[in-house]
Amino acid sequence: MKKNKLLLLGCLLLGHTIVRAGETDRFVKALKASQATVIQANGTVAPASIKIIRNWNNNLCQVRIANTGSAPVRLKEVILCTAGKILPASTPFYAEGFQMLTQTAGTLEKPVTLGNYTDAGHYKIPQPQGYLAVYNLLRLYPASDAQLLLGYTSSNRFAGRFYISTDTIKAAMDLENMELTPGKEFRLEELMVTSGKDGNELLEKFAARIQHFHPRLEFKAPPAGWCSWYCFGPRVTAQNIYDNLDYIKTNIPSLKYIQLDDGYQPHMGDWLEVGSSFGGNVQQVLRTIHDKGFEPAIWVAPFICDSNSVIFKTHKDWLVKDSSGQPLRSDLVSFGGWRMKPWYVLDGTHPEVQQHFQRVFSTMRNDWGVTYFKLDANFWGAIHGGVYHDRQATRIEAYRRGMKAILKGTRDAFILGCNQPMWPSLGLVHGSRTSMDIKRTWTVFERSGRENLYRSWQNGRLWWNDPDCLVLTGNMPDNEYNFHAALIYATGGMLLSGDDLTKISPERLNMLRKTVPPAAHAAAFSDTNFETGILKTTQGTSIILLNWQDQPKKISVKLDKPCELLDYWTGKSLGTFSGSYTAELAGHDGRVISVK
């Protein structure tokens, strides 16, 4: 009798948890039990001759769509599965975007855009009325329950997305109005639906399954270097490069890659033409970088050109077309570009474009000596709303074909994807930008910081993360630079300095020196507040503390055993502690603490 009373008491105490735990299970079951629906290009449901073959193997779903009729059918999209009225509207979530600059968090009823640019707003990617469209990965955090992870483990042909409203979530796939002919089928991307208490463990499984379809493009270690953009912009000169190169050689030679950013080219698309920058001889600057013992790196936006470029004037047949057969102006269907706009798009399905890509990049690699390419504006390579040379190819295939041609030209060079379609870049880049452009303001430090930490799980699994440049000069308070440096170090990915280093102070130079080589591992944070993180490397363990608030705050972290703690930047001992360590941080402050 006593035992039964204890069991009853336990059930009463745990009753709320049991209900909540059932919430996750019911959501997954509802998804798997729901009916899939194919929508035609005209917005109506596809006829019965269009068959959906959906196979669930535990947490993985593989889908084929077959045309068993006698007439071709154009298909807009497929709703793979739906679950509604199970998760509360207050459920927190995190979701990826189609392109790099879109990330969303908040709750189902109140989504919050993390960056400045959205797929639907800035890039004009259509989404259904009454729903928010997110892509690739959706993480849900039901209160007092196991986390949910919904994600697409491949991106070979179609864009996988999720539609979110306050009470309903749909998994969908964009079929781009492709024609499915009789007797043929579309093989879609694989969907993973899984749950568990440990979010890091879920992401580990997800990344491993992605590797099955898209083996990581290996590069031994995340690069460290210097970038001209955030100190000189498009008006960079050869002397700017030489001054910083000499300073780096003398003071911090571990910044191995010296990157020339946007500004050397006369027009977008004319990457091998002679412009006015660097005295009309960018190759000499690159050779000087190499001759002084460093690796030449360069910015290229391979998929775009402007109307004054040689490419546009002489090869309009290479460009993605609009419905009338004219070159597609990107501003009519998406964002038009940030300089020399509106941009036009080179068609990755065109054989001559593929040859052009291979020729441009083999010239830069073999003749110019470039060993690192920052590929920017890659989103345009998968632009929507256009007509491709290969009418049977999707925009994902167009992008991936173009990238494969580029890789043939670059050979063993490091490839960084920037402003790229995220999942279509899987297996095609060594590194991926994971945040918006950095600026020397607290607002950008804070917003880009969250973007980077939400994606830190990708580092070393899908590619090396690029959190954008570390900037340590300018008119900002020390505490905010401390926050920025601690956060960038915590990402464990690539490390590029964005300062005119001839103007850096000795104290900040010392901080910069301590960030290289990059850790190659990302810190594991206890939750999405991102206040306390643990970074473990072969060199030891570090504690990351971040105060995102305006006011001072005490932040504590548990310690496994008694140990001496040191300030990572200065090496100064903070004392020996047991059980826990508490630090009071100023507003907008950050610390990196070494565990001795």
C-alpha cells in the first residue's frame, strides 16, 4: 500500500511533465500520419495520377513523386507532412533561411528575425499567405519537454522548407513548376524528424546524416588571415596592402592569408580584366604577398555581372533569362545587388559558363597564385524566377553545377562561401560565412554574435565557420571589444582580422595574437541565452562568459573540480576555485577564462 502511495505521489508530481512529454510524441506522430499533397503550377491539387511514395524509416523520410498518367504535369510544390494544434503558440524555435543572411528565432506566435535581411522581404522569395517560410533546419523547444529537430539532410535538386503559423507546421519542398512527364518520377530530398533532451546530440546526428549525402569538403584547419574590406573598402590601394603585409610579417605572421576584397575589378563579372585599382596590376600585389611568405587570397562574385561588363555585352546567351527570353534583371525578382547594380546572373547549367568558370579560376589559381577564394553573392547562382539554359534543371542544380566547375579551376585552394544559398552549398565549400557583415557598433556585435552562435554546431562538421572579421580598432569601449573577441574566439572557426593593423594598440595586438590559430572547435553553450560556454581543445579548456545586457551582471559557471583560472588574454591568474566560479561583467562585456 505504501509503495502504491509513493507511485501515486510521483505521478501527481510528474503529471505536468508527462503531459508535456506527450506533446513532442504527439507532434511527431501527427507529422508521420498526415497526408502528403502535391500542388500543381496553377495552385490546384495534382490529379490522382500523380503518386506520392513516402517511406518513413524511423526518423528519416524518403519521398518520390511519380507520374502514372498519360499527360505531363507541372508541379509547384509538395506538402510532405503537417502537424497542427499540438504545440502551444508560445513554443520557442530556431530556423535557418534559404540564403545565408536569413535566420529566425522567437516563438511560433512571435517570430524574430536575427539579421537584417529576410528571404521573403529582402530577397523576395515567395511564401504562402498566413505562414512564415523557413528552410533546411527547424528546431523547436517545447516547455519542459524534449527538443524537436526537423531538417533536410540533402540538397541536390530541391529546396526543403517549413511553413510556420501560430498553431501549424508543414514540411514542404519547392518543385519550381518543373514538368513531370508520364512514367517519370522526382526523387526529393530526405527529411529527418527527431527529438531528444540533448540538443547537441540531435545536431550531431543531423550533421552525420548530411555527411552521408554531402561529404564535407575537407581542409585541414580553419584559415587565419587578414581582410582589406573593413578598413579600406572598395578604395583599397596597393600601398594599403603592402603596409599591412609588412606589419603582419613583423608582428603577427600567423595571419597567413592576405585577402584582397571587392574593389580590384573594373566591373562585376570581369574578374580577369585590368582595372584602375592597384595601378592596374592586381597580379603584382598577389605576387608580392606570395614572395613575402604569405598566401594570396581574393574576393570573387562568380555568378553575377553588371550591364557595363564585358561578360554582359558579349555573352548575353550565358545569362539566366526572364520569361521573354531577355537577361533576367535580378532586381525584378529579388535584391538587385549592392554595387554596380542591377546585377545579371550567369547560368550554371550552360556548358560555356561552366567552361568560363573553370578558366577564370584556373587562371587565378595557376597564373596569379591565389590559394584562397572568397566567393560572394553566391545566392544569385540559385536565383528564383528565371529560366535556365537546361529547362530540366532546378535552380539548386544550376548553382551546384556552377560550383563544381569552379572547384575544377581552384584545385587545392580554400573556398569560402559567402551570401550563399546555405544547404545547396553543402559539400562544395571548405568554409561558410555564418553571419551578416561586421560593423564597429554594439548592435551589429550583438546581432551577428547570435547568428554565429546559433550556427556554431556546423563548424568542423559541415565546413569551417567564418564568423566574419574580428575588428579591434575604432571608437568603441573596451568592454564591447572584449565581448566581440570572446564571442569570435568561441565560434572556433576561421579568424580574419579586419583592421588596418598599422593603427592597432599593443594591448589589442596581444588579444589578436591570442585568437590564432583558431580553436577549430566551437564552444558548447548551456542554452540559447549564450551566456556560458565551454570550449575544449587539445590545448585545454576555456570558459566563455558573455553579458548581452546593458547593465552589469554576475554570471556563474560550475566547475568539475578545484582548479586555477586565468584570464586568457593576459595570462593573469584569477585564483583557485572549487564548485563554481562567479564573475561580475559590465554591460556588453565578455571574458575568456583558461582552466589550468
